[in-house]
Amino acid sequence: MTSINSDNFFLGRGEVFLKDRERFIMWLAQALYYGDEEEMFKLIRSSLKLVNKEELSKKSNVPIATIYRMMNSENFRIKSLLRVLKTISTHY
């Protein structure tokens, strides 16, 4: 079994992403479980594209440069990712 491909869900419906948290959480958990790094980063990028990065940086206390590194699948700390995802789920 492989992780669920989120392409069809996110395609052209970005605003739905923030409203269907259960599906996002399920996909993220499956991506982590199956070690599907590409899918995990796709989900993270999808969430970050929908929010104001400066506002997110202030609310999450994560430097904006780190948020852009997350969008580019570059080096960042899990702690920063968790703060960003929690802020998105709380404020958006």
C-alpha cells in the first residue's frame, strides 16, 4: 500500500484545503508513515501557499526565511514545522 496522492484534491481548490483538515491530517500521517517525503512536502507547500507568510511568521514565531525554506523543501527543524502547522490550523 502506498500513501494517498493529494494532487486531485488540491488541484484548483486551494481554499478547500484549509476547510478539510481531517483529510489533510490523514494524508500527512500517511505520508509520514510510508516515508513519502515528496508527498509530505507537497502537503506542506500547499498549506503555506494559502496563507500570508509575513503574518504566519509573526503568529507562529518562526522566521519568514524558515517558512520559505519549508516551501522549497529545504532544511528546517521539525519544531518549526509543528509551530507553523499549529498556527495555520488555529488561525486560518
